[in-house]
Amino acid sequence: MLSRRLLLLRSAGSLTGRSFCTGRPSKQDRTPDMAEGNPLLHVSNVRNRLRQIVGASSNWRDHQQAMSERVSLSSMLAKSQKDLPAKTMKDSYLEVHLPLGSEPQLREKYLTFHNTVRFGRLLEDLDSLAVLISYSHTYNSTLKKSPLSIVTALVDKIDMRQHVIYPDCDIKFSGRVTWVGKTSIEAKMHMSQYREGAYAPVLDATFVMVARDPENKRAAFVNPLQPDGLEEEKLFQEGEANKLRRVELSTASLLKVAPTDEERKIVHSLFLNTLDTNTVSFRGRVLPPNSVWMEDAKLKGLEICHPQERNIFNRIFGGFLMRKAYELGWANACSYGGCRPSLVAVDDILFQKPVDIGSLLLLSSQVCYTQGKYIQVRVHSEVFDPLTNQHNTTNVFHFTFVSDCDVPNIIPKTYGESMLFLDGKRHFNQTVQG
């Protein structure tokens, strides 16, 4: 049975990975150079640009020294947002080129065994680009180093517009700042792929970044944003609406308030459908046909956080955390549905605490909601200290996948699992039906 499953996965991967790319981008699309004033930047140079901006080093030992020297930059921070000049959306606009087609030597890093593109790698690129976009917004030509420590606070949403990403076609990322608060920044990004003589949209992403002081301890002010024209004003208002929506969702969290009347009825209906009719007992539970107990739909992993995966501030790179969480969530959805799923959306990835180098990172994925061919997966990450036996949550990830066929119904057994079920349903409705 296992061999048949592996053969099925390999066959599906071969079909999905077939390339229909025709032609190649023009020279100006294929070989950009930021030094020539072109906003298009090679993906391999994004992290290097970030190191230059904050004065970080690519060497581990030098990196630690460079970070300690950043403490002196605190005096360069603005005392108020009013002290900073307003920026436009054009000031932060960037394009980043990932030439999978025109530079085959780059392809191996992004290639899967099934000849498709590793989406986790793209998450890393999006995270780095969001940081660079934010630094472009706060750029001050009079300073050699930025005193700001800009980090990812939240991945608000990533919507897939194309499920197939070809491994031998060039990719282009573009993005800009579309909203700012006093210390936070919203960056919208788009990814497209070169096919049939033009770039076609693949995904849209919205990240929320926060600015901190040089020691990454306290909030720091960022430049205000001045929309220019109706289109930019609309984007700015969407950012305001996104902020209000996040506040409403946080207020209505099942970790804070009871489920709604409708949700309580759903939970009770699930309970009644699993009662053993042969016994008059609340404990007698029977799994309905074509269903799986939630406790049997888990997959866990462990990562030792080495210096190689650090970001420019000497913590573990957020993109690395997203990649590992996505790959674990995908594997769980694949195992649950019995075939290779496609990603529909990434929703509400919350970065609660930074992950220090040397940490033991525990990842736990849970299928928490299903509907038809859709699988909603929640991945919880926490840092574990083996000496004190303490666990601290660092991130929560939400992924929506779709399978080629209908999947079994996920059934909660405990009250805690029922809350996970309802939370998964909320994320699914917001992502797919909203």
C-alpha cells in the first residue's frame, strides 16, 4: 500500500511539473542591475542589500560584533513620527528577479523531487523582500546605517492565483508599502512568472512589518505615507480596513470569548453524530463513515536552529520558520488526503516571539477542518528548553490546501479539538468563501 502511495505522488508530481514556457524574457528583464538605477533586483542580492542597510556581516563572528555596535545608533531614532518626512508608495517600490529559466544553476535550490518549485523557498524570498521594501520606505540618505530593526510581525494573507509554478520559467516579485501606522508597515507583494512571452500572475501577498530600535527591544517610528492619486488612496484605505479586521478577529478569538450560537450548534451536532446509539452514555463515541478523528491527523517535527539560518538581527530568519512550517503542513495534508495537495492560501501567520539561535524548535501540524476537497491545516511552533522543560509559543501558521478528490471529514472528540475545528472553519471561510 505504501509503495502505491509513493508511486501516486511521484506520478502526480511529474504531471504538475511539466513546463509550457515558451521564449525567454528580454535582456532588460533578464539581467537587471540595481547599480544602473533599475528597480529590478536579483533575488540573490536581497539579503546582501539588507546587510548593507543595517551594517550586518555575513560572517558569524563579525556579525555578532556588528550587532553590538548598532546600540550606538539609538540616538538617530526619531522622537516622533512628525519629525520624519512623508514618503510615497513609489519610494518603496521594488522588483526582484528570480531567473529560474535563464539561470539554470539557480534552479536546484528551488526544485522539488517531483520537478516543481519549492513553495517554502518562495516564502523565504517574500519575507526578505517585505523587509527590504520596508527599509526602502524608511530610507534616509544622510545615514550610513539604518537605526531601525524592521521585522515581520504578521503574514496577513497570501492568495494563490495559479496553482502550478514552473521550475524552468523566470519569476518576478514586485511590491511596495501600501499603509503605515506609527511603528508598523503593510507591504503588498505580487509574484508573476514568465510564460508565453509575458509575465502571468501567480500570487498576491500582504505582510505586516514592525519597526524596532537598534537593539530590537522597543517600538520605533516610521515615515508617514502620503498616497498619490485614487489608486494609492484606495490601497491605503484597504490597509486601514485590514487593520480594523485584524483587531476584530483578535477580539473574537476563541481563546478569549465563547463560540457564537451557530458555532455551538455545529459542535453539538458533531457530538451527536458520533454518539454510540447502542449505549446511553456521553463517553461512548463512534467514528462516522469516511471520517478521521482529529487526534489521528497530526504530524510533528523538530528543528535545531543553527547560525546558518539567522537573519540580519542575529535571530532565526522568519522565512526559514515559514518554510519549515509550510513543508510540515503540506506533508500532513498530503498524508491526510492521500495525494499531493495544492496550496490555496496562507492566512494569518502570527510571529509572537523571535526564535534565538541554538533553540530547539518544535513544530506541530494539525488538520483542523475539511470541506469537500479542501484541507485546513494549523501549524503551531514553540521553543523548547530541555534544561528547564519550558515551552514558549513563537508562531502560529494557517494553510489552506485543496486535493484532487474529496477528503475524509475531520471529527473533533474533545472540547479543545472542537475549538480548533471552529477556528479552522473561520480561517477557511475567510480565505475561500470570503
